[in-house]
Amino acid sequence: MLPSYNNRNAAGGGCLDEVDEGLTDYGRALIREMNAVGMVAGGSHCGARTGLDMCEVSEQPVIYSHSCMRSVWDHPRNISDEQAKECAATGGVIGITGVGIFLGPNDATIDALVRHIDYAVDLVGPEHVGVSTDYPFDHEDFNAMLEQSPELFPDCYTRCGPINFMPPESLLTVEDALLPGDTPTTPSPRSWAATSAASPRWCGSSLGVLLVLFGARQWHRRPKDPSQAQLPKWMGAIDRLTPVKVFGLGLALAALNAKNAPLTIAAAASIGSAGLPVGQEIASLAIFVLIATLGLLAPLGVYMLGGSERRPHSATGKTGQLSTTSP
């Protein structure tokens, strides 16, 4: 819940106020009560000083559920670097929104959204950045109201004409836009996107390579029909892989997939036991299947549990724990 919306009220200042005096005594009491009942405090639409005060007062994470970065595009509804850092220090998240006038000169495109995401991630880290379209399904009515009664809105809302909004289906292309690689507007690879703990590509590729290795060894160890041709020499080389060598391969893959290193190493260790007698080898295979399954599920678990980690509060040394109540 927001303590204020664009303009000052009894709780605090709004982002469109010329002067933001911050949270009032009532506003501070409101934030404390929200903490007590499990409500998430949101700073979007609030003034900068009010947002900073919220981060100071709150014992729980504060979020900017639908705001963009002012350093990328200067608009009163966007937040400053200081606001973003203090939000992250509480364990909160900034939701980059798909509203054209907040992203750029009425630029509701994926490229514009990615520019803000990249900047925010570089500033506070990927764990504190999300996406929020802020898409109004009555946007035609809203734009008609802007045109009919421009005096009711500040110039920063009307100067570009009808406001462009990114439609929700555009979110389907955000993942591809964020994957490492060159784009017209962001030539630098995004290493944070490649090594995310929830990245199915890295998790799947690491465990997939190990599974292929295990399958090749088991294929070579099967009973051979003397009438059949000998297997290729490379399979014999695989059979000579000792547990230590397999473990080393796991370490190499873990280095590439640092976020999932423990599971990758564990999988490699279980594969290394494939040289055991047949009965124990079957048990080893069962263990590997279990580890592989956990490896595929772990990133989701890391993502879900990551929000409950207690993080230090930069201003007061307090800690914040993410509420399970939806904002």
C-alpha cells in the first residue's frame, strides 16, 4: 500500500509536490502498523523524501512496485539512485514499469524497458529488480480524459500527447531481450542474466552434460555381443575416467554455473561412483536421478526462499524480512 499518491496527504508527500517534507508522524505510525499486520509498504507515487523515510522507518522490505529509474529518464514518477539503493537495503524490489512517459519520450518499447532494467541491476543487483507493466485496460478512457481536461494533469503527463503503454503480451519477449548478447542499445553481455540461480539454461546444460557422460559410460559397460563391432575408442576413453576426473569435470561446470555449484559438484561425485559393482551401481544411478531432479527444482526453491533471507538495513542496522503477504 502507498502512504501517498502523487500529492501530499496526512501521511506524507507525493512525487508531484514541489516540496516533499517526508513522512508525517501519522505516516510513520502507519508504516509501523503495516509492518505489524504484514502489509508491504510501497513507495511508487510517493515523493523522494517520503520514500527514503519509509525505508528508514520500516522493519520490513519496502518496494517500488511500478517505477522506473530517474537517472535513465528524468520524470517525477521515476525514482532516484538513492531511493533505489535504500529500497534494496531493506530487501525490497523495484518493479520497472512499461509506461512510455516513464521509460523515455513516450517510448513504450522493450528496448526502453531493458535500458531501465540494466541500469537498475547494475545499481542494486538482479535480486532487487523486477518488471511491472502498470498497464491500464481502460487506457483509451484515460487518454481521452487527458485530452479533454489537460488542466487536471501536470505538463509531464500531457506534453507527449496520448500516453503509450506496453501491452502485457510484450513481457513474453523480455527474457530474450535480457539474455547475454549484443543488441542495438545494449552491446555489453549481461553476465547477471546468464548466471541467475533461476536460469534453466545453465542448470539444464550442466546437468545435461553430466547425464550424457553417465549414459555413455553405462552404454560402454553393457554386456557386449562378440559378433558386434567394437565400440569407438572414445567410449573406452570415457570408461577410463576415474571418479576424480569426473569430479574435476563437475568443478569446471560448477565454475561456469556458480549459482548451482553445490548441486553440480554433488552430481559429478555421484557419477564418479559408476565404477562400483553392479548392485551398487544401480543405487548410484538412483542417487544421481534424485540429485538431478533436485538440481532442476533447486533454482525455483532458491528464488522462493531468497526473499526470506534477512538483510541488513543500511541506515539503521536493522534487518528486514520479506512478508508473505502480497502487496
